[in-house]
Amino acid sequence: MKNEKMEIDIKSIEIGWNGKPDYPEFANAYIESACWSDGTDMTEDEIENWEEENPDTLYELSYESLI
């Protein structure tokens, strides 16, 4: 099975934290706000669904937001 990187259809994303960043788990990271690649703001439900469907990508984005 080929390991392919998922294409992210999000134009901008802001990561928030419940407390201090908890490296290396980042369990308290969440998407504070985001917009789709067409510039449309994501709704709270869309953000929640995206987080649930893409936990690995959320982890990567959380890490990147700290470096």
C-alpha cells in the first residue's frame, strides 16, 4: 500500500490550545477557525467533522504551529 499524503482543502487554519501545548500528544489542540480553499469560512460543525476525520493532519498542524 502506497503511503499518500492527503490533500488539504483548507486555505487557512488557526490552531487553539486548551491550556499549554502538551507535546508530544497535542491532545488539547483544536481548530479555532479555518476557511476552505475557496475562501468560505468553515462552520463549527465542519471544523468538528474535519478534526474527527483527520486526527493525524491535526497533529501535524499542531506541531507545525509551535515551530
